[in-house]
Amino acid sequence: MDRAVLAALAEDTADVRVAREIVAIYLSRLHDRRDALVGARGAAALLRAAHGLRSPSELVGAVGLGARCAAIERAARGGRLLDDATADEVRRECDRVERELWSHLEGGAPG
């Protein structure tokens, strides 16, 4: 997690409450986005799902997850599908991001 990205989000929105709401919305949709990516059938579906998880992850500072999704996007553009090992890595990274962001929200930190 890049806490500087979270701080910048709070600054860009000019309202810590708005930034925290963005993070809460991200968390409320994280499992669905992860499941869409892991369950994608076909390169086009995988590309859409990876992008759908990458962009909001980067917005909230989950840069590691965003980078993993970007790599999956590149692979999908080449016609490669998600293998089991990568799917497991995505699940673990999503779990880590979820724990860190909930901790962030519960700790009352800005952003």
C-alpha cells in the first residue's frame, strides 16, 4: 500500500470524508472485482476484469495489486489466460489490501 496515494486522494478531494468514502466503496466492490478476474473465461473477459480491478486499486494506493493487474492485462492482450498460481496470488494480494485498507479506515487516518 502506498499511503502517499491515500494522502493525495484526501488532498485532491479536499475532504477527508469523501476520500474515506471512496476507499469504503472500493472495499465494498473488491471481492466482486477479484472474483470477476479470477473467474474470467477468455482473454477479452480477463482483460476487462483486470482493468476493472487495476484502475480503482491504483486510485486507493494498492499499487502492488495494480501492477499485478497490469501484468495480467498485458498477458490477456497476448491471448494468455490466468493460471492457477497467478489467480492465487491475486486472491492473496486482495486479502492483504483489504486488511490494510480496513485498518486504515478504522484507524481514522486521513484519506
